Amino acid sequence: MASSSNPDIMDTDPPVGGLAITVERNPPESRLLQLGVKSWPKWGCPPGKFPVKFDARETCYLLRGKVRAHIKGSSECVEFGAGDLVVFPKGLSCTWDVMAAVDKYYKFDSS
């Protein structure tokens, strides 16, 4: 499911269409400051299943919660949760299976 030389970063193998979710586990505070995470908008949701299509690249940092994302057209499933920095590529469609309520900071790339 994942491979990386850095055990704190998990890159998924690209599913159909070559789009993959990237999860950086517990990035250092210096990385979050560099990205300006605390200035990003916040969003939250309760447990449940939600279809999501990313019309732009999104980077998010989860403050709390746990999610299993099922990538459309693939058997690929990616789990992430509190303390993870996650990147969703533009064009990705998936279903979020929110196992614990989510609060996150998020940012969409303008390009």
C-alpha cells in the first residue's frame, strides 16, 4: 500500500489514472510554520461516508479525527488522522469514510 525511504512519509502507489494521496505523518512544527498551516481555513465533519472530488490540489493538516479514503476506480485505501499532513491531487475522486469526527486546516492550490 505504501512505500518510502522516510518512515514518517507515506506515498501511496498510484491507482488508476496515476493519482495518489500523500500522507506525511506527524510533520515537525517547523514544517507547519513554513507552510503557514495555522493561517489556513478550518473545516470539520462528523463521522459518516462522504464522496469527494478534488477540482484543485488540496493540502490539509488534521487536528483531530480519523479517515479512510477509498479511491474511485481502485482498490486503494489510504488511512490518515490527527497529526497528519495530507495532499490530495487535482482530479482525484474518493469516498471519505470518517471513523472519528474531523477538524482540519486546509488549503487549495490556485494553479
